[in-house]
Amino acid sequence: MARALGEAARRLTAQHGAAVLQGLSADELFTDLERQLETLDQMSAARSR
């Protein structure tokens, strides 16, 4: 269950135009991001051959 942002976090989010991602842990987010980047890297390497 997601916790509400504290006042300081709300200010920083608004100041930087950030988005709050709900339902993902940092481990899930970055593991998936790494997998996607590796796939793009492989596709790029295959095209340059």
C-alpha cells in the first residue's frame, strides 16, 4: 500500500514537475528498466552489423 507524500516531498514534486509512480518498488522499476535497456542495446548492436 502506497503512503501519502509528506509536505517536503509534495513541495519537491511540484517544484520539479515530478511524477509519483504508484505500485512499483525501486527494485521492480530499475530491474525492468535495466532489462529494457539491455534489449535496446542488443537491438542496436544487431543493426550495426
